[in-house]
Amino acid sequence: MAGKIIADTLEHSTAGSIATNYVVNGSAKAWAEHSSGSPSAIKNSFGISSLTDSGVGYSTLNLQNAMSSIDYSATGTSGTSACAFTTSPSTSYYEYYSYNRTSLANAIDLGNNNSVVHGDLA
Amino acid sequence: MSEILVNTLTGKTTAGDITVTSEGGAATMQLQQGLAKSWCKWTMLSTQTVNDSFNIASIQDNGTGRTELSATNSMSTADYAIVGMSRDGGGYNDDANCAICEDFTITSSVFEIFCTHAAAANDASSAFVVTHGDLA
């Protein structure tokens, strides 16, 4: 056992202090950079157990630890195009959709897709 | 209430690994991995200017709608998550988008953001970016 500290506040000598609930609540619970198409793969990630190619422009990212509810924040940015999240979230995965920025209907696979999840873990 | 006065947090078993318990208590996660490694708000109008930032050393105007951002402390690889948004126009339904330049070679310390308005390259009045990944 390496040791455990229970504290409500962390204070730096010059940079101020922060309540530790901001550390827990404010930390990203997952993030990923992934490519879609050929290949559809995780390049680097945290809190992501696997990636499923769900069709052109669609990637399902499975969370390593489940969120406590489906009401969490998922944000993303894609390479030289646009992205959105589809409307069927789950506590254990989210679906990323990349499309040509000139038309929401034009799904495309991209080499660079980025997403971050904030919220409450179960 | 308890309070810790400290300038540095370092894992005891592994220096870069401090575990925190989840909100619901059912899981634990690595503190370092959840922290944003940099963020920046800047304007692309006229002379590109940083309004506020963390771990961003400088920005460079690379053309209309394009900004190159350089980190103060580098990531461990060129593979990290970059998430951004932009604001432009005066209406609620203006079509503004923010993307990662795919023809720019991302390195462990430099990346480029590309903003558009109505599907064309455009200098955003405000741009926002956050990075997550592994610091070197």
C-alpha cells in the first residue's frame, strides 16, 4: 500500500488553492485520438477500452470505466472537417461522427479525430 | 475540513501515477491522465493574440483561419487529443467550425488549428483549444 491522503483542499505556495472536488470532477475521465476508416484505430487514449468502426465516419469509443449516467460531456474536433456525437449515448460508450464541414450528410473517414469526456464516473 | 499545502504532487510507487477515487466510488483513475496539459483562448483577428492560456509558449499566424500553437512543455509523442471550438459572426446561427489541420505535421510540441466560417477559411474572433495526453 503506497499510502492514501484524504483532503478537501490543495494549496500551492504561489499558484493558489483548489478544492479537491474540482480535481476529481474537473479531470477528464477519458480522451482519445483515433483514426477512422483504414485503419480505424486508437492512436493514444486514456479511459478508452476499445474502438469499433461503425461505418464511414462513425466510430464507437468504449469506456474503460462506466459513467454514472448518460448525462456527461463529450467534446471533439476532427482533422480539417467537422464532427458530432450521435444521439444514443450510453454510460459505457459514445459514438463519434466525422463529416465534411460543407454538409452534415457527407460522412468521411479521417486520420485525425479527437475527443474528451468529462462527467461523473460510476 | 482538511487542507494540504504543497507545491508538488508525486506518486510514491510510481512518480507519474497518483490515483484518485471516482465520484461514485466504484472506480479509480490516474490523476495525471485526466488533467488538461494545455489550453488557450486567442483571437485570429488582425494580429493574432493570446487572451489567456496554460502551457502555451507562443502562437503563430499561418494564414487565414490558421494558427500554429507551441507548447511550453512538450508531450511524450505526437499522438494526443486536441479539442477546439471557434466563435465568429454576429448571429446565433453562424456556421463556424474549428478543425485540426491535416496537412500540418503535428509534433509533440506544435499543432495547428484551422477555423472556417460558412465552409471557407476564416479568422475567428475567438478560438479555444484544450489538449489531453501524456507530457514528456
